[in-house]
Amino acid sequence: MRKKKVERWDQFVDVIEQIKKVASEIRPADFVPFRIPMDQSDLSLRKLEELTKELQSLQKEKSDRLKQVMEHLNTLHSLCEVLGVDFKQIVNEVHPSLGEADGSKNLSNCTIESLASAASRLRELKV
């Protein structure tokens, strides 16, 4: 019985750590660290399912935001090629994580808005 409780606790910790990671990527300014309950009295499957659903919701939001970021980056890349502007410089001005090939990207609302704004400025230059 004790082994099962330890395994369940490990599942809770794993899901909570994933929630913390994804939440900090999509909402870094609003991120409030998720507290792991020190009270291990509610390790029910229902509670674990609730946390898992929250994680899935955050993962979907992250996927949607990543899609938006990639669309903006593709637009910026095309505009930079046409205008002869340094794509990496523009992207690094928005957020340094966007210029990295590997690693996580900042997917905050601020970053998405800054990408859209940069694309808009380049469109104005094009005209």
C-alpha cells in the first residue's frame, strides 16, 4: 500500500512539474508557481485527472501559441528577404529565444504582439 501511495505521489509531482513548465512558457509575466501540496491526503485519481486535464489544456494553448509564433516568424522571414533586412536581428529584438533553433521559445502574449508589430512595420517599409 505504501509503495502505491509513493507511486501516486510521483505521478502528481510529474504532472505538476509539467504544468509549471508549460505555464511559465506561455505566461511568463503572469506565472504564479504552482505549489505542490505538502499534504498528501488527497492523492485520488479524480484529483490526478483534474491536474492532467489542466495540463492538457495548457499544452493545447502552448501548441496554438507556437503555431501563431511560427506563422509570424514565416511572415517576418519573407518580408526580410524581400526588403534585404537581417531576419535574425529583427527576431532577436522581439525576443532572443526566438532566434534559437533549439530550446523553448517565449510564447507570451507580449511576444506574439511584438512579432505582429514587427511584421506590420516591415509591411509599411515595403510599400
